[in-house]
Amino acid sequence: MIRIREIVRPPRTIIYWAGIYLWGLFFLTILRLLFLLRHWHLAASLPFGEILGAFAFGLKFDMAVLSYLVLPFFIVSYLPLIGYEYSKLGRKILQPLFYFLTAIIILLGIIDIEYFAAFGDHLGVWFYTYLDQPGLFWYSVTTSAPIVKYVIAWILLAAVFIFGAIKIGRIFNVRKPSPLIARFAYFCLAAVFLAMSMRGSFSLAALDWGGAYRSNHYFANELSLNGTFTLSRSLYEYYNDVSRHDPAKYVFFPEREALKTVQQLVVSANDSLLEPGQSLKRLSKYDGFDSTKYNVVIIFLESWAARYVGALGGPPDITPFFDSLAQRSLLFKNSYASGMRTNRGLLSVLCSFPSLPGRTVMKLYGASLPFISLSQILGERGYQSYFIYGGDPGFDNMGGFFKKQGFNTLVGVQDFPADRQRSKWGIADHIVLAKANELFAQSKEPFLGVAVTLTNHDPFVLPDKRFEVFPESLKFHDYLNSFHYSDWSLGQYFSAAAKESYFKNSIFILVADHSRVMDQPDDIIGNYRIATLIYCPGRPDIKPREIETICGQVDLLPSLLDLLGGSAVQESWGLDLFTPSPQSAGFAFINNGSNFGLIRDSLLFYERVGISANLYLYRNGASDMVDISAKFPTEFKQMQHDGRAMLQLEVQMTHKLPEQKGIAQLARK
């Protein structure tokens, strides 16, 4: 009969892997310590608690790396005949392979130390691309780093690890077979542990590099990261992206031509290009008010399709508050989302960067970022910044990305009481906006406050029954009910905000993150047209009016800078709507995967790259779109050229190799 003690006692295989795992974590911690010592000049001013926290939080990334390495060996070690407890030959074959791979991870950790010194980032996909020129790579390494010392350090660390691992492996010299039930139970527990460590989280979003960005101290965040993690993650993201959206697919003409075309589209009379042959970076000088007097509050409205907003021609009973506010605001009648996802809308509004084919830039570690975010621009002016989201900030890596873009305070679902979460997406809108108002009222002015709503997203979970105003017999009743509730939440927010001192000193931007397709996939205009307004209660110089100009989300950042006044260095991909470009009227660029469109005047050019391209005359929707491609070849070619230039340039500029950064440049961060 099997004794309880025999069942509880861990099998030798479990004890072995537990020892190896802890031994591996110790060495990854040693590598983090070496990283800290090498870059101590960046950490000297950090509080000790921040450094300690970086080491503690960094364990999540170390555990993820080790779990990916250990899991396949762990599974094989449990198999009959070749398992570690059964076969000495199996151990002799598998253990050296494991030691070799661990030595590679140690080597990558050492390389990461100097790579960070050169580029200001941990290992990423660009490190891999440099290896196609091994001679140049080797020359750079040997002339800029103490290569001999690092090789010696690698050999010593790898040798000590292997020596200790062999010592741990001696546990198999003692034969103590465990009961089958114990082996199975411990296998399941260990497998679950490894799987969860690989994922790094129990939440909706898995561990990503942005999870390290929890501190306001730049280097504390970088200290948490693991070079092997960022390298493997970025390689996965990059090649998964390239397999579906090869950058070569979007090359239509020389890069200089694409750049010049986009510059002509977005540069206004207030702008002076700073790098005319390289980028869209420009110095913008505005007349008028002193920007430091005005806060900026941006509220993202989840799935606010223009077709359901009364002020934009929709039914009058869905958005009564927005409709009333529109009468006191700048209402954009022809505003379009850049893409069909929240991550596209956030980038377009807060960074003025259009929707990109493939994965969002927010998830691409080490990618070239051809923009300057609003938080960075206003941060230079002394603004505090808040990013408030009722969901998991790890979703789409938005929290870490925007933290790295300069947001001081990040609020996510973890900052609300657990009983407030009503759906898998997170916290109801009125609670999120109440939290935003509370933070804004307590903030030192000026500030940039961003709140992202989410209730108007399937499964459309409402706080209570009183918001179910549209009957089930009505098509899309659940969406319309949550739409109506979201509008009610806006009313509650503005009612409370109007009582606070910051209210009169603020510029409010309400903008949808994207539209909603519903049952009309061919209604390209309706599926991208969104609700957008700017409300300035303390600015008598800004008169309420309806703006008919065609515009996109990317236009909001340069237009806001115009309203704020002063001067700013920006790299927007949009147009200042209040000071139009001499060469360009209003337009909107839209993208969804390999499909892109350009909307200008009453024309829509839409191309499915490699499949078809059409020019449409549109009025109210899909039923009123007329294909005029053959009748107007000149207009067809011009709009195709401009749209392709936008698409090509954004793809090329995000796939450029990063420029080498000096240590002094890093220290300023």
C-alpha cells in the first residue's frame, strides 16, 4: 500500500528541475547586476527601492526565459525509457544540450550589456539583422568593447553554471522510485507553473516588454528587462508580421519620392522642415495663447461610429449629451479613423501616426518610431501626463508603450476595486471617467489627461438594467444601449468636471478610437467615419462651429498644437486643420491590413494591394458610391500616388535600423 509520505515526496526529476531553475535564476540575476554596474552612471540618482524593485520585477522576465528553455527538456525528462530517472544515456544526451543553450543565454546577456550602451535598447530584431555582415559586426564589437574581458566572464559564468548543474544532477545517483500518482501530480503542477511563467500573467494580456515600464525612472524600467526576452519576443513579432506583410510589398517608388509627397500633404504654412531629406520632423510656430495655461483632456470613445451620433446625422436619441455639447464645440463633420482597432486609434491621436499594415508599432520592440508623441511634446513644456484605462494596460502592450512615450501616471484595471469589474474588458465607463476627474482635479497644472473608455465593446455589458432603453426587437439593440450608456457617462463626467478648477483651463477632445462595421462591410466611408469634437469652455476666441473639412485622427495633434500656441518640434503625419497646407486640402488616410484608402473632397480611392484599385464618387454610403476609375484617370493616378506614398513611407520608416546612440544621449533620458 502506498504511504501518504511517498505520494507527497517530490520525485527526483522534480527536485532536479527545481534546483536547475533556481540556479538559472541566480545566474540571470548576476547578469542583471553586471548590467547595472556597467551602466551605473544611469542609475546613480535612482532611489535604492527603485533598483531593488527592478531586480524583483525583472524576475518575471527571467522566469519567462527559463520556462521556455526548461519546458521541452522537462517534458522529455519525464518520458519512459529516455526519462532522467530511467535512462543514464538520456541524461548524457539531453543535459549537455541544455547546458549549451543555457550558455547561449548567458552569452546573450553579456552582449546585451554593450548593445544597450550603443543603442539605448536591449537586444531586438535589429541585432539579428546586423549579423548578415559578420565582418563589420565583429570589427565594431572588438573596437568598442572590452571583448577579452567579456569572453572570460562568459566562460567563467557558463563553467560555474554547468559545474553546479552537474552537482544538482547527482540526485539521480540515488534510486528512489516514486509512485505513479505522485509523478503524475507533480508533473501537472510543474507543467502549469512553467506555462504560467512563460505567459507571465493570469490576466487577459500575456507578458510583453512593455510590462517593464512601471516606473517614472527610465533606467529602472530598462533594468527590469532581459535581453534574451526582448530578442526572442521581437524576432517573433517581426517575422510573424513580415510573413503576412512583407515591407517589399509596399514599395511603389523611390523612398525620397514618397517622403516628398507626404511632406507636401502635411506641412502647413506654420511649419519649417528640420530634416527635409529624411523625415517629417518640423518646427511649428503658432501665434496666440500661451500653451502653458491650458490643460489637455482627451477622451477616447469606444466604437463611436458617426452614423449613430445625432449631431452627425444619426438618430437623435442615442447620444443626447454629445449632441448638446457639439453645439458648444468645434464639431468635425467628416472625421475618419485611421484603422479598425483601438491600438490604431491611440497611436493616430496621441502620436499622429497612421494605421500600419500588420502588428501595431506598440508591440514591436526596438522598432524605429517616426513620430514624436503628444506626451513628449507637452512634457517638454512641463506638463504632467495621465493615461487612464479601465482594462488591462498590458493588452496590446499599451501601458508599457505609452509609459515609454513619457506618460507619468498610468492607471489600469488593477487600480480599481475588484468588485467594479463587470466584464472581461474591465471597468464601466462612468467609473473610469470619475477616476479621471478625481486625478485631474488633484493634479498640478498644466496636465495632459487621457481616458480610454471600453464599455461600448462587445459583449456590451451594462452596469444595470436602467440603461437598456432600446428593445431587443431593434437591430443592434445591445450596441445601441451601450452607446447610449457611454454618452450618459460623458454627461456625468462633464457635470462633475465643470465644478473643478481645472475645467475652464482645459481643452477637451472627444474622439472615437474607431468606427464599427455592423452589417455593411462594403460601406467604407461609414465604417471609418467617427465622432470627433474639440470643446474649449475657457477659450472665448474659439467659437463653436461645424468643420466640414475631411480629416483624420492624425490631424488632431498638429491642430491641438495650433490651439495651444507657442512653438513645438513635431513629426506629425497629419495636417494642422486651422492652418492648411498650401499644397494640400483636407484628406484622410485609412488602412486595414493590406488595404488602404484616401478620402479627399467627395472622392474615395481604395486599393487592395496586389488585387484591385478603384476610385469612387461617394455621397452618403455604400449604396451611393459610384466607381469613376475609368472616367477620371488623372484623379485616379493622383490619389493612388498620394495614398501609396503614405503607405510606403510609414512601412519603410518603421523598418529602418535604429541610429547608434551615445552614452551622453542615454544619460539625458
